Amino acid sequence: MANQTLDSKTPKFKEHKGIKIGIWAFTAIVFILVTLMGWKGFPRPETPPSFTKALPALNALLNISVFITLISSLIMIKKKKVTLHMRLNTFAMILSVFFLLSYVLYHITNQETSYGGEMKVLYYAILSSHIILSGASLPFILFSYYKAFIGNIEGHKKIVKWAYPVWLYVAITGPIVYYMLSPYYQ
């Protein structure tokens, strides 16, 4: 990562078009994969590996960890501790990668679990907003990280103004969805 101060106005490195294309391509691949996993005809094993039953709880733990890391990152930048802020954001990205891998593994090996509680409207409102915002925010989270990485702090700040609160929302609603759905996992 570029050595940054809070008043960096000029990017330390030039933006590469290939990285931008890569971010959009990665986003498209994730979108297609998640869409396919939601398809009822998606082939899944008759008996999923037993360890995959623990993945929803792991996913909730990873999301809570991302949430705490993002809050810590905000505190550090407010205290002008830029290096720690950058490290925390990198850690949040790593946790998010582990979450995505675990999420995909669970959903390609297990049947969909339906909510059976009395608060269906609330559950589906939280779930649908979580899904839509996680997909919509993904490229912007990646772009904001990339802009900070190359030293384009102004570009990073412009994206983070709205991407950060959305990422926080997604990170906290994931565990809420898990908690509401947990009695119905098989």
C-alpha cells in the first residue's frame, strides 16, 4: 500500500483500466454464481458434507467480525491513524473473502432453508435488503479499496461516503438473518 497521509491530493500510482475491468468482471461472476445458487434446479449433493452445517454460524461470525473491524477502521481514521485504518480495511476485505467462500460452499452443498416464523414480513424485508445491498455495494467497496491502495484518497473518500454505511448494514444484517433463520436449519 502506498504510504499515505490524510492530506494526500495526488494519487501515488496511476489507475489501470484492467483493474477496473477486473472489479466489474469479479462482480458479475459473483452475481451469476449467487443467482445460480438460488435456482431451484441447481445440482446439490443428496447428502451434504457434515461440516457444512456449521457454515451459517461461521458466516454470521465472519460478518460480525467485519462489522467490528469496519467500526474500528472508522475510529482509527478519525484519530488520524492512517496505517492502522488501512490494515483494518485490509483485514475486513480478507474476512469478506472468507465469508464469500464459506457462503458459496454452503449454498452449493445444502438445500435452501425457508423461514418458518411469525415475523415473515420483517425477515424477508431484512433478507431482501441485505441481498440487494450486498450485491450493489460489492463493486464500490472494491473500487474504494483500490483507490486507497493506489493513493487516490479523494476518490476513495467520495466512494466511501455511501459505500461504508451500506457495507456496515450488510455486515450486521447478515447475522440478524442467520439468527432469525437458525431455528429452521436442518
